[in-house]
Amino acid sequence: MSDSKGPKVDLPEELIAELESSGEAAPETPAENAADAAELADLKERYLRLAAEYDNFRKRNLRERQDLLNYANESIVKDLLPVVDNLERAVIHGRKEEQRADSENLLQGVELTHRALMQILGRFGVVEIEAAGKPFDPQVHEAVRRVVTSDHAPGTVVEVHQKGYRLKDRLLRPAMVAVAGEPG
């Protein structure tokens, strides 16, 4: 059993005899070698195409994820632009000399702009955290001051210094509050 391909291995004669008697397949014919070579070439071509398709998919997926990160806020920004325009108009109106006495109209314009902004934020799931008069909750409130008072129960929020907000069920910013403490 000598084969010119591969490394030379010295096999025991009993093993050689057993292999020859077991009906080892005859060496392949040139036609079988050509068929195997064609099949191998076909598999290699399919593998290369599949690898190229996967690489293209990976690049496209990466590009789409990057676009999503870059432009995820596009719709909220578009909705906020009219609010920016209204605030700019209010500033221009407030700076005019003849309009300084007309502060009531300016105040109404700013209130309308604030209301529009809160409506836009509400559409995107932003909700104000109620704090005044509520029991202090360290999960949504941040105590910045303790007020000694007998008017409110201890641990009750008596002042809101900065409103807190949630985005759906996630805390965006805790409310900064003053909390009632016991006298003495």
C-alpha cells in the first residue's frame, strides 16, 4: 500500500493485510477527480458569494444603525422648531422700545409657547413628576433643603425648586424639592 501522496508511514504488515482484504475502494478515476474538482470549485464560489453577501449585510446594518443614532431625534426636533420660532419672536417683541409697556401680551405669548412645548413633549411621552404636597420619594425626588414646619407632615414635599420629568417609565430628571421636617 504505497501512495505517493502525503507522508510516508510504516504500517505493521497485519494492518496492511487487513486493509487490503477489507475491500478498500479502488483508486478514483480521472473522471471522478474532475467531478470532485468541479464540485469543489462550485462550493468555493458559493462560499465566496455568501461571504461577500454577509459582508455587505454587515456594512449595511452598521450604516443603518449609525443613521438611527444620528437621526433618532429628528421628529422631536422638527416639532420643537416652531417653539423656537415663537420664543425668538417673543424676544424681538420684548426688545422693541414701544412694546416695553405691553408686557401682558409678551407674557401671554410666552405662556402659549410654554404650553405648546409641553404638548410636544407630552406627545413623545414626557410627563412631569408631581411633587408639591406629595410624600418625599427618593426615587423621583432630590431633596435639596429641609424646611422645619408644623404646617405639613414630616417627609412631605413643601417646595419644588426644579420640576422633574419622566420619559414614559424612565426618569429623565428628578424633581429638586424642599422637604418638611419636624420642628425642634
